[in-house]
Amino acid sequence: MNEIENKLNKMLKLLDDDLKVEYDSLKRKYDDEYNKVLKNYEQETKEISKKRLKEAKEKANHIIKLAKSKAGLQLKQEKLKLKNQLLMKILSILEEKLINLEPKKKKYFYEKLYNDAIKIINEDFVVLCNPKDIDIVKSFVSEHKIETDENIKGGIILKGKNLIIRNTIDSYIQENKNKIFGFVLEEVGDIDAN
């Protein structure tokens, strides 16, 4: 997980740098506006100047507070976007690893998917799998017809007359996505630069 932590830290550093640049730019912009207001008011009487200077400072503070709030909201949105991208990338990597399991582990995994699926279907069915996996599926399915389908990346589909049970790698990952995300966040921590 060190690689993920390093990537996370680099991404968070980039987000923090972007936030600082945006904040500094907004602060300069509003400081410039404040200074212009200040110069114009210096020409008026001292009493009017003091009053307007106070108003200008309050306005500048309010603008700076708004800018900070806006920048903070943008940072939160970027963190959420980054978190989602990271989690989607992890799911993609997990899917690739499951598709490319060594044959012995893949047989065990597919057999589990198959056994879970046959508990649901109460009719005659055909077993569909990726052409690359047909030998593995044939090693534990003998009583049903097996056909191949290029569209199945990994796992199996049981296709009956009235019911189709999708127990593919993709459906398995989607079904367990929240558990996977919980595990990842538990291992690497939430994305937070506070």
C-alpha cells in the first residue's frame, strides 16, 4: 500500500499547491481592490475617510472569507473526485488481477461463483464463460452445456429459459464494491489534508 500512499500524498500535495496558488491569486485581487478603494478615499475628509476605510476593510474581510470558503469547497470537491478516481482505479486493478488469476486459483474462484449461482436457478440452464476460461469451467461443470461468449471478461453466466444469473467478475466486484472501498479506506485512510 506504500505506492498508493505515495500517490495519494503526491496528489494531495498537488491539490494543496493548487489551492494555495488560487488563494494567493484571489487574495492579491481583493487586496488590489482594497488598495484602490483606500487611495480614492484618502482624498476625502478625515472623518469620511475613516468611516469608508472601516467599511472597505469589512468588505475586504468578507470577500477574503468568501474566497477562503470557495477555495475550501473546491478543495473538498477535488478531494472527492480524486478519491472516486482512486477507488475506480483500484476496482479496475482488482478486476484485472481476478481475470488473470493463475488457473488453480481461478478454478476455485469460478467454482464458488458457479455454486452460488446454481442455488438461485430452478430450471435447466446453459453455462456461459469467456473462451479462455472454458477448460477451467469444464473441470467442475459436467451436467450442463457450456458455451463461450467473448463479451464475458471473466466469471460465468447461467442462462435458463426464464432467468439469467450473472456471476461474472464484474458483477462480483460491483456486489462487493462497498466492502472493497471500506477495506481500502481502512488501510490507507481517507483523503484528508487537514
